[in-house]
Amino acid sequence: MPPKTYTWISLWFLLTAPIIAWDISYCLMRPRSMEGGDLHWFWAPAFGFYSQIDHLYNVSTYKKGDGFPNAHAILNLVETIMNLLYIYAAHVVAWPPAPLIGFTAAAMTVAKTFLYWSQEYFCGWCMVGHNSLVDIVKYWFLSSVPWVIVPSLILMRLGKDLVSELKYADQLSAVDDASSRKRR
């Protein structure tokens, strides 16, 4: 049976892919992508400003050798590949396990965002603490809230579908078991 698909889930995965790819490329192309780098012009519209809000994206953090941005970028890469794999599996080949891929990708997004927030909390606001509270909320916290809300809704929707499929499979298994016992 082909998987159920939801336009809003597919749109989220498709629309966020280029945004995440832009972030991945900024991190993995450092220092060339950073201010002073020959390729900075490509990322300057957002990262020129944001690197002043969140020093995780700043030249000084790169020079210190902080590995978190690149580790985060690699997880973003895996997540984005899974998002696009869900689109392919659900819409192109109608592969029944597609919802499990989407569910796992959404769980990665939520977990990664909480990791990002937690890392900042446990380092004593070391990357954003220089900002006013209003700027932290406005530019740092609120900009990542959609990365928790929408994937959480995806988890709920696909989770319900997965549970429903597991219950259905369990019922079929029980019927098969009963009929095989009858034949003995």
C-alpha cells in the first residue's frame, strides 16, 4: 500500500532544503564564506548580520577551532538528504516505509535545534550573551522556533500514521496466527 502523503510536510521538506543547504555551505566553506573571505558575497545578506548576533558563525570562533558549526552542518546535511529522500520515497516511488524516513528526519531537526539551544545554555550564553535580551529573543531564539514547531507537527502526523500501520499489521498477524492454528 502506498504511503499517505501530506502536502504541508512535503512543502516543508522542499522549502527548507535550500535554506539548510545555504547554512551547510556557509559552515563547510569557512573561512572563504566568512567576512573577509573571497566567497563571502554569497552569504553576506544573512550571515554578515547573523554572525554578529551568534558568534558561532563568527570569524573569531572559526579561528579558535570550534568544531560545533561544522558538526552541526554535517547533521544538517544528513537531515536534508533524509528530507529529500522522504519526498522521493513518498511521491516518486510510493515506498511504504517513506513515513519512517520523514519521521526520523523531523526528529533529527527537533533534536538538533534543542542541542543548539542547550549548547548555548550550558556554555553560559558564550556565543549570544553579548546581545540584549530583546535581540537574543528576536534574532536567535525566534528564528529557530519554526525548526521545532513544524517538525514536531510532522512527528505527530507521521507518528500517528506509523502507529496506525503497526496496529493494522498486528491485526493482520493475529488473523494469520488464528487461521494457521485452525488449520493444524
